[in-house]
Amino acid sequence: MRIAVTGGTGKLGRHVVARLGSSGHEVVNLDREGARGDGFMRVDLTDYGQVVDALSGARDGDQPAVVDALVHLAAIPAPGLVPDIETFRNNIITTFSVFHAAIRLGVRTIVYASSETVLGLPFDTAPPYVPVDEEYPARPESVYSLVKHLEETMAIELCRWHPDLAITALRFSNVMDQSDYAEFPFDSDPRARKWNLWGYIDGRDGAQAVEKALMHGATGFDRFIIASPDTVMTTPNAQLLDEVFPGVPRRGDIGEHTTLLSIDRARRVLGYEPQFSWRDKDVVRA
């Protein structure tokens, strides 16, 4: 397929562009920053006209070719990086622009980055149970997370308007590169990483989830938690929960180090199976 990836220069985007390219897809990277060539196009994604032009394939010297699918990763990536109003303005306008333009151009497969934050991060109010999953209502606790929740709501309504449309929201955990693992584990303070239940996602596995979602084939809206299979700790889960979330119900078997961000549904429905961990023997640590 010919696939547009917004934010393809970002931390997760680089892995997605590489994986889709290695699978034989033609990838167009739509971002504010990037190197000339290799499918990169500099686009202000809050400008609807630029988005339509880019997704339709229009550029000097090329015959326009509308992309077959859209992967939307571009955003201000976390709370607190800019004032709240700019987080809201940039992220909601960007997402509406790329969704609306893609749909108007006939694109019917969209995969995009939602966020683990909609689960209630930073869990200053304890989660309803662990492992957390997709079954309880969104609990945004920041403007950044509120936008992610509104984006999911928007996607639900767009799929209702267009029954042949597929939009998949991937609720990514904290994205890590292999070089980040020099700082692991975080055992010195169990509360330092309680904000996302000690979770993370290796960028390479995040890219796998994107590709699986693109190939899934089901129409309508769906959402999946995407995390690595383990925690960022060597401290056992039972000890972490006893200390930080002692009153939170535990569902099923809680493994010693298995993720407390449930990826069961992504495994079952998408065939997602993470391959990488900071515990891998080839990881170099300080």
C-alpha cells in the first residue's frame, strides 16, 4: 500500500516508517522536521489545505496519487511541554484535519496514536482494578489526555457516519528506544514510575502493532492498549501493588513482572505479540 505516516520523524514514527518500508509499502512521512528524500514532506498538519494536498499525493513534478491508508502519530507528545491551550489547539486541530481530509479523499483505513493516559494516568486516583484494560470508561486527568479522549469520541462518530471506515486507536504506553534501557530498572523508588503502572513500549513493538492494525481488516472503531509484556522494574508486581496501590482489586493471575497494562485484547484481536524487552541480553546498560 501507499501509506501516509504523520509524525514519521518522531520517536515512534521512525520505527513505524522503517517497519512499513521493510514490509514493502511505500511510505510518505508527513512531519514538520525530517531529511529531504525517503518520502519526507514538510507539512503543517494544522493547515487543512496542506493536509489535503499531501494526502492526495500532490507535489511538484509528481502525478497525484491518494494514499491507501493513514497512520496518524503527529502531536505534541505529552502534557506540560507547552501551555495547555496550545496542546489542545495543536492536537485536536491536527487530528481533525488529517481524519477529515483522509475521509474526504476516500481513505478508509486509519490507525492512530491514542494514549495510555486515557486510562487515568498519572493514577493519583487509583485505577479501578489491575491489570487495567479497555473495558472501563476513559478517565482523562490532563488537557493532553482530554484531547486523546475527544479524538477517540470523534473517531467513533466518524465511523458511525461512514460504515465502511476503519479507525483503530492504539493506546501506546511510554515509548522507549533501545538506548533508553541504560536507565532501567527504576527500582530505587517504586512511586517514581507508578504514574503508568510501571509500563513502557519498545518502539519496534509499537511499529508491529501499527502494522497489525493496518492489516486487521475490520471496519468501525476499536481501541487497544499497546505495551511491552513486562514492567520497567525488577521489584515483583505483588510488592509494588502492596506498597503503592494496596486496595486496588487484582484480576486474574498477576505475574511477577508481567505488564499491568493489559495487552490481552491486542494479542487476541490483532495478533500483536511483542518481541523486545529491556531485559534482553543484548541490551547495553550503564
